[in-house]
Amino acid sequence: MYTDALFWKCMMKEEAIESLIVGTFASLFWLIFVHAKEAAPLGISQALFGKATFLTGIWTVIDPILIATPLAILAAVVVSLVTNPPSKKHLEICYHK
């Protein structure tokens, strides 16, 4: 979100908010249900699915940031493509061109 806001002129408030929400929930999901270091002690996955983690194998050691970051970037791009682009006047004010 921060990198896009600095270097991508089409990043607006809607994209930033959506990126933040998707990244947060993806990270929380991964921490609570998949990443073994957190999911097993929490026991939520055990209570709901009868397993210490929702997924098995190599997935249980992948850090949540490696899952959440691409999803947050994808959400920002998709929302950017769906919403109206900023006006030229607004971009001139923001970027002093």
C-alpha cells in the first residue's frame, strides 16, 4: 500500500483501504488457521476442524506475510481497475506537474 501510494499515480483511497483490509484478513487467517507456530497453540483450528492446522505439509511453515502481500497487491490492482481514475487536475495538485 505504501509503495503503491508513493510510486503509482492511480493509487487512491479506495485501493489503499481495500488493500489494507485484504492484507489484514489474509494474514490473520494464515496466523490463526495455517501457520503452525501460532495455529497449534491457539487451538481454533483444532476446535473447528479437528486438526492443529487447516492445511498440512509445507504450507504450515510459510510466513503469513508471503501470503498476505500478494493478495493485498492484487486487491489494490483490481479495485484500481474497477474504480474511476483520478482526474488530471487532482494528479497535478498531488505531483506538482
